[in-house]
Amino acid sequence: MLRKTFETEIQQLKDEIILLGSLVEQNLLDSVDAMKKRDTAASQRVIALDKQINDKRFALENQVMIVIATQQPMAHDLRLLASIFEVISELERMGDYAKGIGVINVRMGGEDLLKPLVDIPHMAQIAADMLHRALLAFVNEDIETAQRIPAEDDQVDNLYNQVYRELMTYIVADPQNIERANWLLWVAHNLERFADRVTNICERTIFIATGNLLEINSSKDG
Amino acid sequence: METNLNDKIVIENFSLQYVDGTESLRNINLRIPRNAITVIFGPAGGGKSTLLRCLNRLNDPADVKTMNGRILIENENILDPKTDIIRLRRKVGMVFARPVVLPMSIRSNITYGLEVMGEKRRSKLNEAVERSLKQAALWEEVRARLDEPGVALSGGQQQRLCLARSLALEPEIILLDEPTSGLDPISTGKVEASLQELKKTYTIILVPHSVQQAARTADFAAFFLQGELVEFSEGKTLFTAPSDKRTEDYVTGRFG
């Protein structure tokens, strides 16, 4: 009977994590989309939604603590709950990257972009997709998927390097471009960091299933 | 089996069957380290208390059908028929689930065992009373009323009095069979805290009353299931990442 209560509570927590993750995912895509469309009102909505993400993270943290206090979990269950702490804090930080992109667009105001956004939306798409699958793997404790996803981070890193080089050529060509190039550099940086954090979620999935806390390196840093 | 200096008790290929076939132990191999708390836990009927009782030969030979293997305490096989049981029980003290306080004063509860063994010197007896009550974390609470009856103490104090009574005989090993099962969390905390102190001097074997207590107290933990030793490892490993599925299922409450 107690076990059943516990299972129900865990399922609720998992549902909430998926919900929190989808908010973060959508907010990231929206932040880049708003920038692409030069829509500062949409960026304001991205910034406002981050507050909701933060609140939800704290509510979830509280829920996890209640489960720990009342169910006194051991072994796999303990690893799962400890990992949920870690994952929701990753999600909150990932939400901050989306908000950061929103803030950049608001600061840019109506100013034209240095160049049309091509690689940056692509980076956002890959990063959001990685997060989506990593969270499903987390709640389903699917180790195989969790082990595969971090390698995809290389695509994001490659795009980041490409964006970086391209923006540098703009700066070299005309130092007047520094300000506008710098804005975009920060956007690309946020996306690169966002994808890195997906790897941390995958590490936790493996930890829950095996008890081993291993750092997964994507092929390039490995 | 190779002897390790750190092993206080070495159980080798030990099996036991009761006459009525109710409970048994099957081929147990276990090394219990000195100066540590070793927790023996598992579902009821798994053989925990049987094993504990074998360690100071409390099992009534009439109930036991067969018994094989060896239990070595400091290289001496205590199952040997020539074992001096009185001496063994002095070396291996035991505290039970329900405190058995003798109908006498707090002081006499502690000195009784020593007096039976012929100790008459007042100074030695007083010394033992203070030392063992301090070790059992009861001294401060009872020092002013040592001549009051032991039964006047609260349940938690009675249990610590029984612990002090075992300690008065200066055993080397202390066996505790669910010593806090009837106690409130505060008294339980005090008993557990005194065990942490006592392990510096003694070898402690505890059958806990809950998995949580096992996890809190175990330096080493042995999981018993239906007469079989399923897993033995350091407590911090066993309760965070057990290696056997059956241990995992039990500590996470998936049994039954």
C-alpha cells in the first residue's frame, strides 16, 4: 500500500518534470523566434514565462523534499529523487538561457540584425530537440537513449564555431559591427551552453539505473 | 578461509535447521569486523535472530536438528562442544527487544552480574556502575537516584539500563536484537548515539527494527532472506546502490 502511494507520487513528479521541460523547450524556441522576427513584445513574454519556470522549479523541489521526508527512499528510489533535484535545477538554468536571449532582443530594440539568422535557429532547434528526448529518457530511465544524446552536442558545438567565425569576419571587416556581432555571439553562446546541460540530464539517467555517476564527454572534448 | 586481523567473527559454511523445519540458515559465510556496527537485516523468518543467538549459543540444542560449519571468534570455534559457554556469554553480551529489568535498584541491576561472578569490592562495583551507565548514555539521567527501582525508569531508560548491564561485564561483542523496537524516536536516537560511541571499543552486531535504522547505523550490512545471506557490504554502498535485485526490492519496500 505504501509502495503504491510512493509510485503515485513519483509518477506525479515525473509528469511535472516533463511539463517543466516543455516550458523550457518552448521558451527557448520562442526566444530565438522573437529575435528572428524582431518582436520585442514576444521577448517580454519569454522573460515573463521564465518567472513561471523558476516558481515551478521551487514547487517541484518542495515536492521532492516531502517525498523524501515521508517515504524515506533507499537505493534506486533515493537515486531517482536526488537526480530529480539535479535535473530541475538544470532545467531552471536552461530556462535562464532562453530568458537571456529574450533580454538581448529587448536591449537591441528595433535595431536590424547584423545578418539574417540561419545557424542560430538551427542550433535552437537541435538543442530543444535534445532536451525533449533527454527528458523522456530520464522519466523512462532509458539508458540507451541517454547514452546516445550527448554525442549530438557536437552538432551544436560545430554550429557555434561556425557562427563565431562568421561574426568575427564581420567585426574584422568593420569595427562598427562589434556591438551587433556581440549580441549575436551571446545568443549563440547561450544556445551552446543550453545543449551542454542536456548532457548533465543524461548523466543522471544513467546514474539512476546503474548507480554510477559518470561524466559523459561529447566526442570533441573526450 | 584466510584470517584477517580486522575480523572479530568469522562464520564459515554455517548451516542450521530446526527440528520443526520452521527456519533455517543455509551455508552462511560472513566476516564481522571489529570496532564497527554490523547490521543484520531482512524480512521476518530470514534467520537473523537465529544467527544472533548462535553467536552466544543461546539456541536450545533440543530445537536444533542439524548444525554445520564453524563460527570463529578470534580463531576459536565457539560451536565446539568443549566451549566454555559461561565464558563465551561473558565475552558476547546481548540486549533484547524488550528490556528485561531485574526487580531491584538501578545500581543492583548493573552490579548483579559482576556479583554473581564473585566481585565483592565496592570500589570495583561502583566504578563499573558509573562506567557502564556513561557508556550507555544513561549516567546523567540516573546518577542521583541509583537506589531507586529499575522498573521506575521509562522504556527508553530501561533499554539503556539493559545495555549498561551487558557493558558492566566488559564483553568484547554486543548483540542487539531490535533494541529500540519499543522506543520513541528520542530514546531511539540516544541508543543509536551510544552505539556509535561503543563501537570504538566493542564489536557491535545489530538486528534493526526498520530499514531506516539499518541505513542510519550500519557500517556494514548483511541482508538475509529465507535463511540465505543475499548481500554483505559497507552500509553506505548497500543502501544507495545494492548489487542484488532482492536487496534492492527489500530496501525500497517492494516486497510482499
